[in-house]
Amino acid sequence: MEAVKIYQEVYSDEGNVSFGIFRMEDIYIEENGAPDEPHRHGYYTVLIVNQANGVHKIDFNTYEFSNKQIFFVAPGQVHQVITTEKPIGFAMTFSSQFLVENSIPISFIESLNLFQNYGQSPPISPNNKQFNAIENYTNQIFELNNSDTNMKCLSISAFLKLLLIECNNICSINPIEMDVDTTGDNLIRSFRKAVEQDYKKEHSTTYYANSLYISPDHLNRTFKAKTGKTAKEYIQSRIITEAKRLLYFADLTNKEIAYELGFNEPANFSAFFKKHTQLSPSHFKKNEIQQ
């Protein structure tokens, strides 16, 4: 089985490797309506969907397209767009490089409830007034990107930030003051970074709490207040998502995947996977390949 495609550079007609925006209908025509292959990016992707039929798969979760939706795909996530007729909307991509070079701190993106690196990544469904505002920002960005105006990228970043704030306000459990770096936000970012670094060998909330010099209870309370899920659920979600990616794309046995993800026994991995997906690793792989 071929490894999943990884696109590190942002598509752009002008050769700019840090930002790109395209009409979804133009992509559909260029590809003759063919679905893309499952792939992952080294950058952020936002789909602003005005009208579409079909599905969007993100990390093996399937979401049906409908009218007036916004999808967010984080760097590293596996996704696939399958449309049954010509869609209307925009596909926008930008890298961390673009953010840093145009006065948007990475901490701003990390504070949003939009780009989930793993687990569920459902679209937001704005009402008409909200979608019109988002679509207006997107049109401004599209026009700027195709212009020769002075400080084009800085102007694009300003509209991009407004667009993301509008989207975040729609979906936030607890809306965050974007320019205020609170202690709780720092803790969430530190925890997520620690999980990303060590999830293949450390699975316990206690380990991460100790590394952050706080109690497991404090970590759980803070994380749940900000995200709606416990720290343990977040760790488990990260492991399950990576397990699915390895099962589908890597030419590894269940035993090898178990050891890769920090399980001492393959049986423990199989039991963990089945508990959280209702499928054995083998059945999951078989079902995904047949689709």
C-alpha cells in the first residue's frame, strides 16, 4: 500500500509557498470532478462551502457536505474531498510561516476552537448573517491575493484573522479573548505540546500533569473548562487517530503498531482500539480499504 501523500508547500499560482486561495468550482473543473486521494498537509486548510454535495473525510471521520459550512483541517490531518457535483466555495491554505511573517502569532491559532489536530473535526454551520460575513472576508482575501496591491500579504492576514475570529465565536464553548494570553490558555498549549511529543510512550494524565508541575485534577478541570473534554480523553483521542493513520497507510502489523504507540502487549492495543472505535484493528483496516 502506498504511503499517504504529504503536501508541505501551499498551492499558489504565483509560487508563494505560504498562502493560497482557490475557488472550489475551479478545482472541480480542473480535476474533471474526480475525488482527490486521501492526503495530509504541512499547513492549515479552510474550506468555505457555499453549496456542495458529497462528503469530506477528515482523519477517517466522514462529514456530509451541505450549504453554508466551514471546514478546518490542521497540519498533519489526513483528509479527502469527494463531491458529486460542482461545488461553490473557496479552499484556502496557509502555513505557519505566513502567520509569523504577517503579525499573527501561532498562539492565536492555538487558542482557537477550530483546528483540532485529531479526533472529531466537524464543520461549523453559520446562520445566513454569519456566513455572509465570513464569505465577505473570503472574497476580500481572494481579490487581494489576485492583486498587486501594496502590503498584500499583511492585508490578507488582517481579513484572515477577522474570518477566524468570526468562526471561533460561532463554535466556542468558552470564547477566548484572543489577544490575552491567560494562564489557562498557556497550560492548554503546554499540555497539547507535551502530548504531541510523548503520546507514543506515555498515556497517563498523571505523567503530563507532573511534567507541568500541577495536579492531575487541576489539569483535567482546566482542560475540560476550555475544551469540553478531559485531559485523558484528549490523550486517548490522539492515540486512536494515530493508530488509524498507521493501520491505513503504514505497512505495519498490528504488533508493530502496538509497540510503536507504547503498548507493551498487542492484545492491550487491540482491546484499547476496539473500546474506542467498536472495531478491531483488522476490521477497521478492512472496512476503510473497501470504501
